[in-house]
Amino acid sequence: MKIKRIYNDNEGKSHFGEVTINLKDGGPIGLLSEKFAADKIIFRATPADYDFKWHPAPARQLLFILKGRAEFTVSNGDSIELGAGDVLLLEDTEGQGHCSKALYNEVRHSIFVTLDDDTHF
């Protein structure tokens, strides 16, 4: 399983990447990843007019989008659009950060899972 990632380089510039989550046979229930340690979970409803300019992520966290769509922009101007069912790993905790904004005048429902310092993909 692949998920999108935003990270920062040594100069504080943010970039997109991709992380592979390895899955193993879990028998009749399907494929499973290993267990990853998490710290906190936040449920969020983001307004339809949300347009947050440059900001770093407050912590290393996974963003699970449940409803709505959003655009994320990194330092070089590249953007991606994500929506319900997408997962984004936010690791740009220093430097310029990223921009995020709501799309299509929709409220976005999402869950943020803050990762333990020892959790790496």
C-alpha cells in the first residue's frame, strides 16, 4: 500500500514523496501491516472556505480524509488533490511547511493521528 508524504529537506523546503506500507497475509481477514505506535488522535471538520497558507505540520502525523477534498502545495509549487479514502503522512515539521485548502466548497472531515517518535515507515 502506498501513501503520499510531505517532508522537508535540510534547507527547510517541503517536498512530496511516497511511502510504502508493507502488508502481510493476515489469513481470511486480508492483508495487514505491522502495528505502528500512535500518540494522539484528533477528529476535525475543516470549513468549506479553508485556505491555510504556508505552515509546518505541528507534529509528525497521518491525515486520514473521510469526506471532502483538499489541495496541498509544497515549496516548489507542486500541488496534489486528495479526498475521501486518501492518507497523507505529514513530516514537514520545520521550515516553510505546506499550504492546504478546501476544494469544491465542501467541508472536509478528517482524522489526524500523531505518531510516536519511534514510528517510522
